[in-house]
Amino acid sequence: FLSIIRYYQKENPDLSYSHYLKLPITDQPLFLDQHNKKENLIEIIAYCLMPTHFHLILKQLVDNGITKFSSNVCNSYSHYFNLKHNRKGPLWQGRFKSVIVDSDEQMYHLTRYLHLNAPTAGLVKNPLDWDYSSYREYLGKIKNKTCSFDFLDIKPGAYERFVNSQ
């Protein structure tokens, strides 16, 4: 799923998704970075993938970018999942929900809420233990980044204290 959300940031990638997957995992971010940012539909600010749903904080870069991105991601993952599990039909219930973020303060609190999803659900005790969120990126513990959050001026130690203070 993480690979799918990285791939579909682009409006018109040069490679099909099946060819993209054949690239070594270390080359996938390089492939995406080599494209002009103007080709991005969205930027991923933060993510948390849960067993039954997912959370994404996105910045729209082109008109209807979030709608196109969400459609591509949900359709692609549903197709993959249905093939893998020999099933048919929709995987997701209803339309995605969206909220406009009006301030950096709201964004900080929203990222904290997102990064605390797995501990709140009882899946792990510490958000650092959940492999399926951007929390490690925010703490500077991952080299191949998925998210763009430089505008938030996050200091890893301070952000970790902010998240853990709930």
C-alpha cells in the first residue's frame, strides 16, 4: 500500500505500476524524485496505515489532485487485494473524508492524532513500534522519505515529546 501511495503522487508516471514495482526498493524513491514536482498531484504530509483503514494528510498541488490520487490509490489497491485473495467487489466503504487544515498548529495536532492511531487502537504501546506510519520519518529515523513536511520546521526530539505528551 505504501508503494502505491508513493507511485500515484504522480499524474503521469513514465513507468507502469507493475514496472515500477520491479525497480529495487532503493530506486523507487529516486525514480519518483527525478520527475518535476509540477507533475505531482499531491504531496504526502503524513500517513498511518491501519488494519481496516488508512489516514493520509495530503497537500493538493493541482485541481482535483486529491480526488484523482484517492481514486487511483483505492482502485489500484482494491484490484491488487481482490486478485490476491480471489475475491470481487469493492474493498472500501463510502467516499473518503476530507478536512481543510487552516493553520500550522492544527497541522501539528492532526499529525500527532494520526501518529497515535496505532497506540490508541491498542496495536502497539509506542508509536515508534508501528511500521506503517510516517512517525519514524518525522523523527529522522528513515532515509527514504515518503512525506514532505519541511514547511512544519519539525525538530525530531521536540516532536517526539509533543506526540508522547498527547
